[in-house]
Amino acid sequence: MTRAGRYTRSEEAFARARRVLAGGVNSPVRAFKAVGGTPVFFARGKGSRLVDVDDHQYVDYVGSWGPLILGHAPARVIERLMVAAAGGTSFGAPTTAETELAELIAQALPAVESLRFVNSGTEAVMSALRLARAFTGRPLIFKFAGCYHGHCDALLVAGGSGMATLGAPSSPGVTEGAARDTIVLPYNNLDAVAAALQRDGARAAAVIVEPVAGNMGVVPPAPGFLQGLRDICSRHGALLIFDEVMTGFRVAYGGAQTLYGVTPDLTTLGKIIGGGLPVGAYGGRREIMALVSPEGAVYQAGTLSGNPVAMAAGIETLRLLHGLGVYEQLERASSSLAACLEEAARQAGVAAVVNRVGSMLTLFFLAAGRPARVENWEDASRADTAAYARFFRAMLDRGVYLPPGQYEALFVSAAHDEEDLALTAAAAREAMRAARGSSPGGHVPL
């Protein structure tokens, strides 16, 4: 089937959506601007597979951008949330499910003694920054180029992910005042951090970082980088905030802070802790969290925060993740996927490198003459985005759904099996010809 006739219903759905939704989507990267073509509209998912409205099936490596670590619609999670929904979807009042999920999180993450649930990662970060400024009495926030922490005004400065893909380092509508107290530093560069805090440490409220960057593509922390941040923050009295919205319960059961053995002062969470439903949280040392209203004076509220359906899905997800062998299984599958992508590029003579931490990975296509490494936003920004777009479309036509942008992470789930990996490897070998600009070859049916 030709590409032109393959996605007819998705094209019709997008045309309809554009009449009533801004840009036809509810989050920018979904519009496929970075890879071209019409976005695929999905009808259902189960396990490792998605089915679109044109009835094509795909092996899914997006996983709703990370939360679906158990795959789509895992039976026990669905059963638990259906029971919760039958009892009421929201009360705007306390439930014991909130406490149960909070206990599971606090037991898993070394930095979290007390926490507050919110409804998104953006809301969690916004609240954590306000709390850090209140606790320290200081105005400045330090962040890293290429790290994205949601769309709160103060951090839409040199953003990664969709912001980077669209070539917009900041956003119209964000005032100079909102961004004035945010200082942007190069990721994985401790010397730059030390110099900045030596200069402005007395005004530094916090340093916020993705402990494993996932929004300029996956970029691991250099050896000693996270511990160095911990030491510098402690020396200057600034709080260290780990944005673990993506890495929390993904790179390890206790998040990146457990994997790397570095304890931040505050942690922001989302995605996996809601089992695929909208949720976020921020937490940390009890003395810091005690400033949050009603115990303290730092105001933050949310009618739907801690809603019983999201809490139920999160509880069951974390219980399943705590079982024996889940992360070992994820490591095997992720390692195999990384190897097959690297081998497909090598065989096709395509310059590419795979960055991976646990079940998060990114295949970077390298521009001619560039070093075979991606260690920060400067490196990532030089990737060959046109090659990635060609590869993405060729993989899509072969039944493999990858993130629709070079500066994103692929996510492996516990539902991916040997058949999925074999299909992906076969598709990648053919799609690499498209990445280097030659004919993409025939369709590989599912």
C-alpha cells in the first residue's frame, strides 16, 4: 500500500481536530511537525502494541511518553482502577488511597519523607520551585540547557523536547520578569555550575536537573556530575531538585537517586506513579515540606489532586514493579533494542549513536563530521534531524511506532517480547536505507 493511502482515517481525524483543537492536538510533539506527515490517531492499545484508526498495528516504543512501563492496559491495573472508578472518580476530599500510594513512594525514594500529590509534572515542578524559594528566602533558580521541566513560565528558557524540536528557546507570552531569575547552565559541566554558584550562590534557591536527561533525547549524567551538584548545592545552601517525572520508577524502582546514590532535597514525580493516568507529586525532606499549606504558609491546592482512580492505578503499578525480575527483564529487552538499532545503522553505513539508561534510550543520527557522542544539549542540537525524520516515517510504515521527534526518549515496557524485538530489528535494517536518503524498501507486514 502506498503511503498516500495508508493513513486515510488519521488524515480525516486530524482535519476534524484542527477545526476545534489548537493545532489539532493537545501537546505539540503529537502534531508530527518534526517528522512530517499527518499524526497517527490511535484507537486502542494492549501490551506492547497499538492499533490506529486505519486498523494498522504497531510495536509501541512511546508508551504514552513513559508511564506505561507495564505496557498498555495491564489487566491488574485496569481491574484496580475500574473498582475505584465504580466507587466514585473524585471527592475533593481525603481518601486512604492517597496515603497508601504516598507510603509506597516514600519507601522507595530515599529523598522523599513527605510529599504532596498534584495533577501533572509541570504542576509538581512549579510547586517545588515556589517551595524552594520560600525555604531558602532566595530568588534564583539554576537549570540546564536541554532539560525540560514542564511549561511553567520561569523554566521556558532554553527548553528541550518539543521546545528544542520547534527551534524555540523560549515562548512568547513569558515575560522578562518571569525568566529573569532563571539561569541556564550546560548539562554535564560541573565547572560551569561551580563558577555560577560561586558568583551567585548567596541568591541561589535551587538547582533543578533531570538526573538522566530525557528531553533532549536521553543523555546520561557524566560520572560524578550528580554528586558534584549535591556537593556544590550543599556548600552554597541551595536546594538540589531532581526532576524525576520521567526517571522515577523508570530507571530503577527508587528512581535515579537510587541508581546513582545521590540524594536531592526535593523530588518531582509523575508518569509511572499514576499508572498511565494524569498525576504528579513533589516531595522531600520533612522540614521543607512542612512549609506547604495548611501546615505552612506556601500555598498550593488542587481540586482533583489525589483523585481515587489515579491513586488506584499508581498503587497497583508500583506493587507490580516491586515484584521480582521486572527491572532485569526491562534491562535485557532495552539492551537488545539498543544493540539492534546500532547494528542496523552500522550495516547501512549510517552515522548514529544510541544513548541508554535502563529502559530509556535515544537513537541519535549524527551530522557529518561530528563526534560519535551526545553528552549535552550542544551535542544533541547538532543531530541530523532530517535523517531521524526519514527513519521515523520508514519505521512507522513497517509497524514500529517511535517518538515523533529526534529529541525524545524511546521507552521499553515489560510487555515487549522477543517477537517485538525481532520485528523491530528487521524494520530498522530496512528503514536505515531511508535514513541515509535512499529508497525505504517494501512494507514489513505484522
